[in-house]
Amino acid sequence: MTIETERLILRPFLEKDAEDVYEYLNKPAVNCFACMKLDSIREAKKEMLRREKETEYYFAITLKETGKVIGEIDAYPETGEPHADENSVKDTFSPCWMLNKKYQGKGYAYEAAKAFFEYLFSQKGARRIYAYTEDYNLSSQHLCEKLGMRREGVFVEFVSFINNEDGTPKYENTVQYAILKKEWNH
Ligand SMILES: CC(C)(COP(=O)(O)OP(=O)(O)OC[C@H]1O[C@@H](n2cnc3c(N)ncnc32)[C@H](O)[C@@H]1OP(=O)(O)O)[C@@H](O)C(=O)NCCC(=O)NCCS
């Protein structure tokens, strides 16, 4: 599956993307992506081989003009309700988005996310899309708002991605945004 926008092509990852991905995942920009850190090009290649199989829900954000991978976006179907049984409909999605720092502030994240949301709502049965973002992550919150998502609340000391210097978990405050298919009019 590929998704085309004015300046971008969203497509599944390929082994040859290893260097471009290493460029931004060698130092993940935010704590919630700390576990995605890649320590070498070799590790990046291995990760690309794993991602190659993901053809519906995990996309490389590439520049149409040069083919460079400048970031990524993904979201998988979930039931959306934590106590739902296994037969419940999976109509809820929670995207992760990330751009190489060099390509931020150019409207690419919005362009990619808007096309990805349209794909989820129109082709993948999405009823609700929600996003978690840390309270200090203003660029991600700005992106949610630009996409028309509602700020639904703040979960205080909700999750820990890294430890404090004394080894105790460092808890972060998480903001939740969401939008329903019937609210989507981009
Ligand atoms: C979150 C993230 C993806 C947002 O990326 P971004 O580059 O700030 O977002 P956009 O692509 O929408 O660009 C924003 C700005 O680009 C500017 N811009 C420049 N040229 C533009 C153009 N041709 N078209 C549109 N906007 C343009 C605008 O000023 C826009 O700001 P505005 O919305 O106030 O108008 C990025 O900050 C990131 O990767 N962060 C690290 C990872 C992360 O935090 N992920 C989320 C974890 S919860």
C-alpha cells in the first residue's frame, strides 16, 4: 500500500532505508520512543527487514522529490476499550509519528498525518483515532490540534519510559487527543 500527497509518498519500509532511519532513530527525539533506539546501521538493517513485512499500518514518510525517508507513521487496529473481549470490533487506532529533526517545521508531519487519517477512516474501518502525547511535547499537541483532534484530558504520572538517576521510574503526564470519523472533515 502507498499513500501519495502533494510532496510525500507514504510506503512500507525497505531494507535500503536503513541509513535514513538510523539518522533519526540513533537518538530518538522523545522518551516514549527510547526503546526504538538503533545503535548501528547493522541494527537498522535488521529492523528494516522486520518492518518490510508491515504493509498496511506502518509507513515510511518519504520525499517525493528525492525518495529520502524523513520519518514514519503507524497505527494498528485496536478494540479501544481496555476490557473488551476478543470478539470486539477493532475500529480504534492510535498513531505514532516521528520526523527527522532536519525536516520538521515544514508541514510534512501534518501532510503525512492528514493522508494517513483519511486512509484509516476511509479504507481501514477506523471509527475513532486517539493520540497520547506527553504534556511537554508541544509540537505533537499542535499537530493533533491542527488535525482537528479534541483534547480529552491529562493522565497524571501515567507512564514511565525511562528511570530517574536514582533508578526509580520517571513518570510522565500524558495528554489524550481524539477524533471520530463523523468529526473528520479535512
Ligand atoms: C511531532 C512532530 C512529528 C511534528 O512535526 P512538525 O514538523 O512540527 O509538524 P508540521 O509538519 O505540521 O510542521 C509544522 C510547521 O511547519 C511550518 N511550515 C513550513 N512550511 C510549510 C508548508 N509548506 N506547509 C505547511 N506548513 C509549513 C508551519 O509553520 C507549521 O506550523 P503551523 O502548523 O503553526 O502552521 C515532530 O515534532 C517530531 O517528529 N517530534 C519528535 C517525535 C515525537 O514527538 N513524536 C510524537 C510522540 S507523542
